Amino acid sequence: MRQFKTLYPNSFTFPALLFYSVFFVLPTLLGFYFAFTNWNTENLTNWSTIKFTGLDNFTYLFQDEDFMLALKNTLVFAVVTSFFKLLFGLLLALGLNQPLYSRNYLRSIFYVPAVISITVIGLLFSAIFNMEGIVNQLLNAIGLEQLAINWLGDERTAFSIVNLLEIWKWSGFTMIIFLSGLQAIPKDYYEAAMIDGASTLRRFFSITLPMLMPALTINVTLNLIGGFKVFDQVYVLTNGQSGTEVINTQVFRAFSNGLYGRSSAMALTLFIFIAVIAISVNSFLRKKEVEM
């Protein structure tokens, strides 16, 4: 009877576990293996001709200028967008945690971009920044037509606009996590600090910031992982052109060209970068939580 009580509820997890294993775990493990092979369109239907090539795919990647540019862009995108999403998210959370009459409406407004489809946002940004877009129309209207350029087709500006889209879309989501952290801070701490004569800045660094460390850890980890996984934003706005290539667009392009082993090597490289950086940052911030 005791065995039945244990097996019966566990049996309900078996279909989900089987589905997860077949459609996620197994393909992931196969992808890791194929990263070390010469798998391509020529041996797609005859797996017996697929050969283990060791680190050849990785050696090629780190000697390829296009991949190194994509790697640099991915790193820059992850760091820059994470910083500004954290900054704007924190500022919005601090502002909308005040007893404002319209704060619930404002919270909803700032959060809305996070739930809008990236395709819709991409079309919106394209309409704003293309040659006939709103930005250029405004520049022409105020007599600065010499500054009107194809913002998404110019290497000087295209990548910055991709970053801007990411920051605009996810700052509201970051704000929500910070808000939940702020609302969990007991008001007694602030009242005691005010009685002691602590300034607003002092209260922020002595109470708010230390108590927000768990929320900060979550936000930093999620934003860095999301930044390294960037694909949709680049694909929708520029299709990886104009110096905006990132690792996932390289993976997509290599796979589309039938270079399955090489695209798997790119994906594995990205996985390793994400795992190492996310675990390191998370561990560092967790220690800060304990210290504070």
C-alpha cells in the first residue's frame, strides 16, 4: 500500500518526463555530439558517413572573422542591454513605488512592451527608423535633412537600434521584479532610519539596495541569459546585416546552408558562454546577498 501511494502520484509525471526527454534532452545531447562531426547536407540521409572530427569545427569558428564579429556583438549586446534594463527598471520601480494616484496605470503601461510580439515591435521600429520613417520625417521637418539616413541600414547606427529595441521591450519586466523586491522591504527600517536622520541617499544605499539584492540577482541573471540568446530582435530588424550579426543569426545561417555540424558547434559555444557567465555572476551576487 505504501509503495502504491508513492508510485501512483509519480506515474503522472512519467508522460511529461518522457515527452521532455524525447523532444528536448535527446536532441540536445545529439546536438552536442554533432558539434564534433562533419555533419552536413551531403551526409544528411546517410549517417554512416558522418565522421568525428574533434575540435575542427571550433578551430574553424575561432579563425573565422564573421563568427568573431558575431561573438563580439553578442557580448556587447548582453552587457549593454543588461546594464540599461537594470538601470531603467530600477529607476521606474523606485518612482512607481511611491504613493502616486496613477501608479497602477503607469506600471501597466511600462510593462506592456514585454508582452507584445517581437514581430510587432520590429515592424514598429522599422516604421520609425527606415529611410521614409518617422525619425527622418521629423529631421526633414525641422531643416536637418542632412542627418536623415537609413538608420537600420547604416553600420554606425543599426546595432544601437537593435539594442534600443531590447531595452525598451524589457525594462518594464525588470521593473516588475524590482517592484516585488521593494514591496517586500519592511517599512519599519525606513522609519527607524528617518528618526536617526538618514538622508534619502543614505537610506537607499543602506537599506534599499542591500534588501534588493535577491531581486537584483534574478534580474542580472535573466537579462544576461536573454542578452546572449538574442536572435529575434536582430532577425526582424536587420536580418543580421549592417554589422549586427550575432551568434544565433550565424547558427541560423549555417544551418540553413546545410552546415549542421558547424551550426551545432556554434550553438554549443554559445551554451558554454551562457553557462559559465551566468553561473559565475549568479554565484558572485548570491555571496553579496549573504554578506549584506
